[in-house]
Amino acid sequence: MSLDRLGTLYRAEIGEAVDTLSDLSEGQRMELAFFCYGRAHLRSLGMAIAATCDATRLTRRAGALGQVLATQCREPRIPRAKITLAGTRH
């Protein structure tokens, strides 16, 4: 994958980014999903890409990590509550 394409993926919305990967083989998408998942700032993109891959193949390709990714990318996401810190009053 070229650096230009990687830059485009990084700047795109997740849905748009996944749409641009339709010309990649499933194996290439899996490798990209594992790469992105391993980086905190790209984890959501990695899960979105993994969702386009077969769960059994993800597991076969990467063992326990593949199984975790296959499961997580198919679970409904529950938005986290924002945490605020209480101000101190004097």
C-alpha cells in the first residue's frame, strides 16, 4: 500500500475509508486491519476494516488476536459516557 493511500485512509471518515478498500484482496484487508488495530489512534478503522473480512479467516490468520478482532468488530458498540472532573469550590 502506498503512503499516499495510507494518508488518504487516515484523513477519511471510517465509512469512506472502508469503501476505498474494495479493490484490495481479503488478505490485504486483514493485514491492514491488524496493522490499524495495533495502533490506538487507528483502532476504530482497524475494526471497521476487519468487519469486511471473514471471521474464521481472521482467526486462522492471527490466532487469538484474530478471534478477538473478529468478535469485537461485530459487537454492537455502546457509546461511552463522557467523564468530567468536578471543579473544586473555595
